Amino acid sequence: MQLSTRKMTETDVIEILNWRYESPYDFYNNEVSEEGIREFLTYPYITIVDEHKNLIGFYCTGQAARVPKGHEFNVYQEAFLDIGLGMKPDLTGKGYGSEFLSFILAQIKEDSLRLTVAKFNKRAIRLYEKFGFKREYEFNNGSTEFIIMLRVENIRVKREDRLV
């Protein structure tokens, strides 16, 4: 698959908000709303397309990639670039994850990365670990447990007392 990026459009956002994942990944299902559209178009979301210009996923960086409740647990204190990503549901679980994540990491080109993943999402966690992300913190937003994972290149992170 040949991947490239483009600026996210409102058409892309509406398609993404209509994606439907099977259980237990239905946690990631969204509804089309003015607020959702505004978030995708306001924050730095990037569309990922295949060689035929078909939307296959997206990524975001910074504040948009954080789970708001995590701030209460001070899990976003250190200076890391937060990343978030999503892949079209009919492409998940088919072995495209490594190529997809590798492409995103090549676009970002940062040494110190942080991502937040739902603890039940074992498939994503295995992929992130394959790319050098390490589990550092855990927190609960009241309905879902999350893991903060860090990927640090050329820097040693002190790991004591990180899992909360």
C-alpha cells in the first residue's frame, strides 16, 4: 500500500465520524456532530490516503491526542509530543498496522512521543510495543482504563514509580 497525507477536509471528517468498529472496538465509534467536525478541522488532524486517494486513516498531534481526564492524574506533565491515530475499520486486524504506524512515525519525525490507548485494545498495544513504546502510566476516566505509552529515542527515561 502506498500511503500519503493530505489536509483534512470536512468530507474526510464526516466519513471518519461514520466509521463503525466491531465490539470491543466500538468504543471508538463516533457520531456526526458540529462539535466533532469542528474538533477534527480545528486541531492538527492529518488525513492518510492510499495510492488511489482513498481515505484509510488519520493521525493527530498535541492536545487533540490526549484524553482530557488524564490531566487530573498529571500524566501529560513531561515534554513529549502526543500522537493519536485511527485506521478505517475494514482495514484493522488485517496486518496493515505496522505499515500504517511506520508511515505516521516517519511523518512526525520526533524523538520523544507519547500516546494514550484504551487498556482493552491489546491489538494496538502490541503494535505500539513493537515500535518501541513502553507502558508508563495508567488511569481511569470513570468508564475506561487507559495506558500512557512513551517512545523515547536517544534519551533514557527514569521508569520508577510511573505506573499509577
